[in-house]
Amino acid sequence: MDRIRLATLDDAPAIQSIYAPIVTHSHTSFELEPPTVEEMWRRIEGTLKTLPWLVYDSGGHVLGYAYAGVFRTRPAYQWTVEVSVYVAETARGRGIGRALYESLFACLRVQGHRTAVAGITLPNPTSVRLHERVGFRKVGVFHRVGFKLGAWHDVAWWDLPLQAGPDPPAPPVPLPEIQASRAFQAAPGPAPAGTGKLKPRGAARQEPRPPDTGAIPPPVHPLFVRTCQTIATAGEWPYHGPLASGHGFGGTRKTYARQEESIV
Ligand SMILES: CC(C)(COP(=O)(O)OP(=O)(O)OC[C@H]1O[C@@H](n2cnc3c(N)ncnc32)[C@H](O)[C@@H]1OP(=O)(O)O)[C@@H](O)C(=O)NCCC(=O)NCCS
């Protein structure tokens, strides 16, 4: 059975084994040495104190992960997070990256975050496509800001408005508070087998692309279970309404909840 769930510390070895070859063999990450499993354990633990770290779990095997990190530490930045996603080489091109990102954004909206940003070391056409598909806008490029594997690399920065709301915004709700909520505890268990099927390997690149309407895709992927959609439906946590830019999902929190229900 496939599902997207919050990471646990037991996922550290699988996450490390997805990330290590990317560090060693590509310019994608600007780390020069792969972190150890212990270091990955520490990173997961540190992240989950406030922010989501999700894994794509296929029958007990972790095929990919996505997480949010602090963008900058000055307090006025607290509603903005930096996001990252990694999929095991053998599982790419099946929609896992997109499913992880959409689930992560659902979680971030529930917490009350307003903006996600991402940096992509160039060239990385797959990552650029993924970020475009989930609604990111390209902000600009820092030139020659990293030296790795014998070359200087540019980094493109992207941003995604997550939601609008009343200002001044309430501080984002730390993830453990959401996990401790009644709504989270009552959220449904794993989806029945057969729901949220992935594309066959490679299909993502061959299918004709739907016209780009400029709208952000649905906020919760059907594979994302027992985490955020029920919380949003229960209306216990912040969802402040549509984005002024037209990126919203419609009207009030109640409307949002109805839309959540319709796609789960
Ligand atoms: C980038 C990455 C996370 C994407 O995950 P994925 O599961 O392979 O991507 P998805 O299957 O969800 O596809 C997302 C989009 O990218 C497109 N895509 C997938 N593979 C592609 C490829 N090789 N070339 C071009 N586009 C590609 C898909 O077609 C899809 O777009 P579409 O909806 O228009 O069809 C994954 O390839 C990866 O882990 N790469 C190495 C690490 C990395 O670069 N991480 C991002 C750091 S910024």
C-alpha cells in the first residue's frame, strides 16, 4: 500500500540512502559530503519540532521525502519556509515528487504559513518542471554561487504563495501541536489499496500536459493520509481564505473544507 505520512526517526536510514548519491554524484545539493544516518536522524528530529517532514511510503519502503525548513531566522520571516523534495532514482517520473510537495503544502497551510520558497541548482530540468507544475513562480538566478564537482553553479530561486489571510498574521502553529490535536488523532488511517494510483514509470514525461491555467493544483494529494486534510475540514487550524492573486481555492474556510473533502 502506498501512502504519504509524516517521517519518523526510523526513516533516517532510508532517507539517507536516497540523499547520499545525490550529494556524491550531482550538483543538486551544495553539501560536499553525504550526511551520516545519525546526522539525518538529527535533522528529522529537529525539523519535526516545528515543521513537516513527509515520506512517500510504498509497502514499508520509503521512495521519497519532502520537508520544510526555516528560510531565514529573523522573526518577520516566520511565515515563509524553504522546501525540498527528493525521490529515489528508481522511483522518479511517477508523480511521487509532486504528490509529496502537494501534501507538504497542505500541511504548511494548516500551520498558517504564507509562502514557500525553493532554490534549484541549475541545470535541473526535472526539478524546474516540478516546481512549475505545483505553482511556483521563478524569482531570479544567483550566478556562480556554488563550486562543486569541478564547476561553478547558478541557483534559481522560486516562490509559491500558499495562502492569504488577515494581517498581522497569527504565528504559525508548530507541528507537534497539530499532531496532538483531536482532529489529527481522528484522521483516517491508510487509504484503501488502489486509491491515488501513480503513473507508470516514465509516463509523467509522455502524457500531454493539461493547459496551464495558472492555478495551484489541489492542496491535498489523495495519497496523503492521516495528517492534514481532516484537520482543515474540522476547521480547527488556520486557513484564512483565498489568495488575492487568484491562487486560492475559493471563499471561506468552509468552502476550503468542502473542497478538501471532494478530493480526498
Ligand atoms: C526533482 C524530483 C524530486 C522530481 O520528482 P519525480 O517524482 O521524479 O517527479 P514527478 O514524477 O512528480 O514529475 C513532476 C514533473 O516533472 C516532470 N518530469 C519528471 N521527470 C522528468 C525529466 N526527467 N525531465 C523533465 N521533466 C520531468 C514530470 O513530467 C512532471 O511534470 P508534468 O506534470 O508536466 O508531467 C526527482 O527527480 C529527484 O529527486 N531528483 C533529484 C533530486 C532533486 O533534483 N531534487 C530537487 C531539488 S531542488
